[in-house]
Amino acid sequence: MTAEYHQYILNFKRPGGTSRGVLHTKETYFLKISENNRTGIGECAVFRGLSYDDVPEYEEKLRWLCENINENADFIKKEMLHFPSIWFGYEQAILNLKNGEEIYFPSDFTAGKSYIKINGLIWMGDADFMQEQIEEKLKNGFNCIKLKIGVDWKSEKKILTQLREKFPKNALELRVDANGGFDFEEAKIILQELADLEIHSIEQPIKAGNLDQMEMLCKTTPTPIALDEELIGILDFDAKKELLEKIKPQYIILKPSLIGGFSGSDEWISLAESKQIGWWITSALESNIGLNAIAQYTFSKDPKIPQGLGTGGLFTNNIPAPLLLNGDQLFMRKS
């Protein structure tokens, strides 16, 4: 086998607002593995400022992988332990090399016979911008919406209140994602306010790493809490188990690019299910290459609730993909 990689910069159609700042571009890398006139492609979707492997030697490790691509997969995985997004790109490329075309996990989804139900994501911004996004999602048939919060809670709460007054819980599921935007004392109050609005869940109400505080919040919260950034950098299976046993969250959010790809996600899912902790899978601003692979993996896990997958429509220069969106149903176009 031979391998090569190249960098690609994705440009947002409109700046994406989160509690960590506003995003205008997204850096990523494509990994190609070739053998016997076949090529597999994967995406090493490093997320600057968030990924565990956002380090100066990132490209050096990519070069190492390409130079050692014929080593045993277990050896490569060990070498890539601290580079979860590179390992994820490797997993994708190997699966694509095996299955051909744009296939990673052959299924009824890849055959165009079934779909994944997703939530509609509302980016942060002023009230008018957020309201505009919400109206578009509702018009397009979404009945599960996730709002980014944590910048201006007063305005954000007003929008949620207006939504709930118009749409009861059984007509519209509302999720929120704080990206660690609140402190501990704020979070305690906001969790009750969210419960009053019958919010499904809140992702990462406080910054990752405050384990004792997160444990206390999860123990007493009236609104289910989902761990997101808290999972990043937890690489050892026993460490994953210890984290879940300590915090006891209601849900965990799985972003394969950030937590060690498909194999890393499999570990988290097995642990969560053994402890009756819910989960769903979320993309993390990958190009359509990574998004396609994540969608196929997600379908293979037989999800029971709406998933947090993107639609590939955020960027002006995305890679063509076989994914199609019909309302809140994500399909794969038949070959």
C-alpha cells in the first residue's frame, strides 16, 4: 500500500457562532491509501482549539503514517493513540479501500433504502438570526431542534420560551448545547429554567475538566445532561469507564473525529449502554467525506433517537457527497 495526505481549508458560507468564538474557516486533511489500483479516502478532521491532537507535530505524524502505512494496524493504532483524528482518517480510508466508491459500512442506508433522523442545528447569533434559522428548520419539517447557547442567556431563554409556547413538548423536541459556556452557579439555575421549558437535554453546561462539579450537576439536575467536550482526550478504556462511573451523566455525545474514530466510539457506546447512559452521534464540522463516513457508521449502530449529524451545507467549497436531506431524514443517494 501507499499513502498520501493533503490539507484542505473549508470556508463557512456564514460565520458559525459558538460560546468558544466565531468560526470562519475549518482546517482538515484528506488521507488517501492506494493498493492494486484501488484508492480509499478518509478525513483527518483536526478541530483547532478543541481537538486533543491540535499540536504542532500534527503533520509530522501524518507523514509518519504515510511512510509506515504497511505496518500492522494494531501497531499503527498504538502509535496514533494521541492523534485520534488521524487514526479516524486511517480507519475511514482502510474501510473505503475495502468497500469501494463512497462506501464505508455497507447497509440499507448506503443502498438508499433507509435513512437517519437528525436534529436541526441552530447557530448562535442575534435573536433575529437565530429566529430565522428556527423558522427555516420548522418549515423543512424538523421536529427536533438543537440550539447553541451560552453567550446571551437572557435572549436565548426568550427564544426558547417563545418556541415552547408555540410548540408543546410532544410536537417539538428542544435540545441545547452550551459548549461549557456557564459557570457552576449559573448552571444550577439554568438547569431548572430549562426544565421549566421541558428541554430534552443540555450538552456540556460547564467547561470540561471540572469533574466534581459536573458530578454534582448530573446527580441533582432536573434537565438531563450530556457530556461532550468532557470525553475529549480520555483515551484509555479504563479511564473512560472511570469517568462515566464518577459523573454518571444522562447522555454522552460521540464525535468520532475527536474521540478516536469508530473504534473509540464503539468503546464509549459499550460502556454507556452497560450503565444505562443514553448516547447519540454528532459530526464536528467535517467535510462531506468525513460526514459521509460518520453517517454510515451511525446507521450501523441502529440509533433510536435523532442524531446530531450535519448536512454538508455550511461550507462554500465542500466536497461533493452522496448525502441527501429530505426534511429531517438523511439519506444516501443510490449509486
